[in-house]
Amino acid sequence: MFQKEVAQRAASKEGSKVYGVLSVLMQAYYDIEYLFDVGNECFDPPPKVQSGVIRLKRKAATVNYKSERAFWVLVKKL
């Protein structure tokens, strides 16, 4: 469970308005599925933000990078 905006960003698809660094880096290692929202009324005291639940399923095979560090640096710079 994450803050709703973070969960949506992690699960967003290429071409989406919220697709970005977090999306690319997480999706390189995991298949991500946005499951459902959790309203702030579910907590006591209620937070000022809503939450979202995502499912992370580790990919069996990842892309063969020359260097994992170089991949991270490239994604962050772009």
C-alpha cells in the first residue's frame, strides 16, 4: 500500500501522463498491477491523503543490462 499518487505512478503505462522514472525503474524488475483505492476514512485518525494498493510480481527474467548502475543513471538523467 502506497500513497495513491505513488501507486498510480508505479503502475502507469508508457505514454501515460504520470509515467516517469519511478515507473521505468520499478517495471524493469516487477510486473505491477493497480488493485484498488483505500479511502482515508479507513484509518484512525484519517490521513490527509488517500492510499492505493498495488501488486508487485517479480519478473522471472530482467533485461540484460551492461551495468545496472549505468541503467539507473541513464533513466534518472533522461
